[in-house]
Amino acid sequence: MGYTIITATVKAVHFTTDFEKVSEELSKLVTDAIGQGWEPQGGVAIGLTQATHQPFMFQAMVRN
């Protein structure tokens, strides 16, 4: 069984966070991974990078 985390970094635009754009980017990445045999596990999560505290979204994926 394989396990991977797909991430997409959220860009701050004019002091706001564009979660809509990054969710579209993550959706495309996850859809591509599904086409390669990966399956999403759980829901999408949001985190912060340690160095710059920049938000990102991620999705855990597994495949047999």
C-alpha cells in the first residue's frame, strides 16, 4: 500500500487569502491522482508552513 500527501499552497492576495483558487488547484491535483489509482482518505485539511506561516491545503491519498 502507498501513502502520499498532496498539497497546494495558498497565496495571499492584497492581505486576503484566496482559498477558492487554491481549492480549485488542489481539486485538479487530487483528480489527477485519482486517475493514477490513488484514493482520498478523510477530508481536506488546512495547515501553516513553519517558516513563513503561509497557509496551505492538503489531502491524504492511499493506493494498493
